[in-house]
Amino acid sequence: MQSYVTVNDLLGVPGMPATTKGIRQALQRFSRDLGDVSRRREGTKAIEYHIDCLPEITRKALRERYVEQLVATENNVSEVKAVTRKTRNPDAVQAIEAYRGSPQLMEERLNALTENQRRVSEARAALVVEVLKLESDGNLGRLKAINFLVEKARKGELPERLQQAAVNANAKRGANRTISRDPLYQWVLKYNQSQNAAERLLLLAPGKRDEIKPEEISWLPEFLAQYRQANGRPMSEAYEDFVAEWQRRHADEPYMLEVMPSYDVVRYAMKKLPEVVKQKGRVTGSEYRQLEGFTRRDWTAMPVNYVWIGDGHGMKLKCAHPIHGRPFSPEVTFVIDGGTRFVVGWSLDLAENVFAVAGAIQHGIRNHGKPFLYYSDNGSGETADMLDKEVVGILPRLGIKHPTGIAGNPQGRGIIERLNRTLPMRIARRYRTYFGKGADRESLRVLNRDLRSAFNALQQDKPLNDRQKAAMRELPSWAELIEAIREGVEWYNNRPHSELPMKPNGRHYSPAEFRKKRLAEEDTEIEWLSDLELRDMFRPMVERPVRRCEIQWLNNIYYAPELRDEHGRKVLISYDIHDAERITVRRKDGSFICEAIWNGNKRAAFAVSAEYHKQQQRIKGMRKRAEEKIRDAEDEGIQILEHKQAEPWLSNVYRPVGNVVAVQQPEYEEEHDEEFERDFRLGMQKLFAMQEEDDP
């Protein structure tokens, strides 16, 4: 606080005149008998007077005005030094010593503080800073400074910043919260005992009520046994069974029945459980793994063509079958380069099979070279002997390693799973036969009905009406879908990809741009295969025995005289899946023997290709599944026939209960006529005797 004041400083202060002339005359009168209490203010012509010559009421008013000015100025907590006292709070000292003796303990406590505890601690520190400032700069005692702040806070006269701090520092609920003297005094003591911001934050933070941990709730495992079931039952239904089981188990224990947790208590406890704990048992496999932690793979660190990832996807649309023309859902297989997200190859097939996978890999190698690794799931189409078997598999012959992902863990191949969620769906949504997410069910039902009607009419050689013709136009052909996939792959490869780095203009690279950039910057040699190598390497190879110059394969018999010396031995044969006329025969060391020709000594009138054999297997499966559906429909149509109620004396009759069919009918005894049986035997003997006489 200033020791000297001027006339202007005293304007409007209690105990002084209202005008500057009156104040100047009053100051001259007050200082006349006190000696040298006035002086010229440095740098000005103004005369200033010591406050000791002023009346008591004026000195008090000046002190209060200065204190209010101090309170109104903002201060940094770290700029205000703590005032050390000889007396300290023993409890606080013990906490400080524990924290200083164990930095790890301090770090654990700091990490355990909630956001609310930190906000309260900061508010208390702001109030303590004001107290210390009033002590040092305002020439007020500590208690007077505390009382001043408490009174101003109670009246709401503090600056907005400090008034809000007073509300937050209370750490209690309610809009009209404020501070009192004793807590503020304790906060000042704790503030003075701290040496740094971390200690200050811990000492001024309010305590936190210890909540009951889930593992301490004795009844929670019993409820979880009802709730964590794979049928996805709601919590209310699980609670009903939990109550029934509780009442049954504690039927003779009145106290346990009285303390049975209510539904609200159960819900509160369940909210405290982590989601991964609540869902254990309710979801399994890949869906449960979505709740757990995972590892992000850095694919951009892989060189170009180092690893290709492939997967098949059942398209969510109906197209015309390439053979019979009826609607069906095809299978598309994409192969993507992991390092650049570039779609290198794709294939379209009737269903998921090894030929579809091989076709996609061949398409990629033909256009973009050979990869070092091919990564896929472990499905039947990806792990068939045709692809993986040593010596005879396509991938081992090409020198391509084939690691597979963990079963039921598609997240490990998220790079291709993401592609399957975007590109095939975008292609399928171009057509009205799309039946995936977002499709209108009613429109789809009407379209499918019209398509079935149209194909029934064609099968019966009836002309199509306008609705049937319109429905047929909405059904994409096989060729149209192939062209749509080709366009979709081109779109995907040339659009910015969010997982790829950014260009200088702030946009992400497209897969095609990033692949071109990587090939230009890196010393990566692309290994290409000739057309002859592609044709030979992608011919499936199997091991078959030779019997008298013949090899049997897919119900075909192939013959070559050069196989005479291989009788009884096993050889390797490679075949074209589209041409069954001939096979190439090699020894196990890979040396060429001959080409065996489809001979007339075979079971079928025409050669059966591998493609046709696969098709027949698929048709058999479709027929079997359709027959099962027909049997289910016929079983549902069985009606109960009314029958006469069995007589009481028929004790061995099964009486049906409910909606079932009677499986046993009552047996009735027949009368035994001995005379009739004797006459019948005599007549049969005469008939046999007459037949023997007529025979020559």
C-alpha cells in the first residue's frame, strides 16, 4: 500500500472534503503540527502527504480501496511465493513426506486425480494466491485477508474470476456455494507446505469417495451368469431369471430375500463394468475381438509387390447366371498390394472356390508382376491343395509364400476387409437388384416377384407382359457385371486414399499414384512371367498313379504309350480346367514325360473338364439344399386327422398330446374260421395238381 497520497488520490474518500481546494486546505491543516510529512512527488509538481496525517476513517477507506484493487488484478499462481510458517499441519506434512520419498507414489496419485478434483484444486490455489497477495502487498494479517475474501465471496462482490473460483473450491453441489474461513485457512497452510505445482495440486485436491469395486459385489457373478449368454437377452429379462434363482436359493433366509438387489442397483453396477467384461459370452469370435485392443500394421513400409492380400466377397446383388440366365449372387475376389493399396487383380465366379482365387492371382501377375507373399484367410478356397500343396501347388511352384490369418479374426486382414466394404457395395448399388444395407425391402420384394414370374413364363413358353419385361431389363447380365467391376477397380485405384500419405497440395495419394511413385523412388525389380509360364504355372497339378499306360482323373481315362515304363509309379499331371482333351505328365522331379490323351476307354461319352466337375458338384449341393427346404415345407403342411377316441380297454395305444400326429392305431382281433381254411387248402392242392398234368 502507498505511504504517500496526493490531493487527487483523496477525491471521494470518506473523511475528506468533496473538492480539490477543500482537500488541499484540509491537508495543510492536518500536517501543520506534524513536521515534515509532505514532499514533492518525483517527476511532477504535485505535493503528496503521508497517510499518517490523515484521519482514521480516511486511512481505513484508503486501505480497503487498495485491497480491492489488489483482488481485482489477476495473478499467476506460480508467481506468488509461499509464506513459510513455523507451525504446520501434521497431516499435510505426512502426505508431503510420503510423496517426496516416493516419486512413483506421487505419479500414481496424480494420474488418479479426476478432472473435477483438478478443477477444485486449481480454484483453491487461486483463492490462496489472493490471500498471500493481501498479506504481502496489502499489509493485512492472514486472518483479516481471509475474512475479507470470505465476506466478499458471500456477498458476491468478488471479481467474476474469483467468485467462480469460490464456487468451485467448495467442492459441493449447489448453485449458491461459497467458502468459509476455516477451510480457506487450511488451504493456505497446505499451499505454503508445497514446493512445486505437483505437490500443490495433490494437497489442495479434495478427497474422492471410494466407490465399491465390481469385484467386491458378491451377487454380480450370479447376475452375469444370467446376462452373459449368446442369445443376446436384454438386462431386464436376465434380471427376472436372476430374481427367480435368488428367491429359490434363499427361500429359507429372510434376510437374504430382503437385501436382494433391485433392478436399478443392478443397472448401476453394470454401468461400472467395462464393455469387454459385459460382452464376454454374449458375443464371440471376431465380434468379441472388436472390443479388444489390436495392433495397427504399417503396410506402407512394405515394398511394392512384397505382399498381396486377397479375399472373396459374395456380391449383394442378383445378376443373370451365365449358364441358365436365372438370378443368382456371384462371388468376386479381389487381390490388393499391401504397400500401395492398389488392386492388382480380380476375378468373378459362380461361387467361392479355388479357381476363383487362382484366377484373381493370375490376373494380378499377368498385369503387375509376381509378389513375394500372398496373404489370405484360411478358407477352403484359399487353402486348397491346388494352391498350397508342396511340389504340385500353384503358389509353391511360383515360389510365392502363402501365410494365412487366424481363423475367425478378419481384423488381421482389415486392409482387404475395408476394400470389400466399399468397392463391391459401390458396384452392386448401381443395380436395382442390390439387396444389401440401405436397399428398400418392398421394392426388392416386388422386383424379385416379377423376375420369378418372368422366368416361369419363359419356362412355359409364354409371352412376357410389360411388368415382366421391365423386371428382366433390371437384371444385369454377366458381361455387364464384369464391365462394372472393371470400371469400379479403375475408380478405386485412381481416387485419393485416406490411408496413403499426402501430396504437397494437401490431398492424399491415390493407389495408382502412390504405386507409380514408389516404383520410381525405390530399387524394386518386378518379376514378370511369360504367357507360356502363366499358362503352365496356373495349370493345377496333382499326383496320380499310372496303370498300364493309363491315368484316371475326374472320371476320365488318359492314355499315352510313353507311360509304359511308369507302370505302378506315381506321376505329376497338370491340366487345363477348361480343356479336358489332354493332360501333361511329369515325373516327381519335374521332368517332362509326355502328354496323355483322353482315350475312348473311359466312363463318359465326352470328356469331363474340371470346370464341369466343379459345376456338377455345385448343382448337387444346390439340389440337396432345395430338397431339404421342400421336405421342411411338406412337414409343416401335415395336418392332424380326427380319429375315433380309443376305447378304455386299449391300454397300449399312444395318445398324442398337443400338435402331433398319432403314430399308432389300435389293433383289432379277427375271428378264426377253421372250416374256411381247410376248404382253401384243398382247393389250392387241386389247382397245383392240374397245372402239373398240363406241363409236358
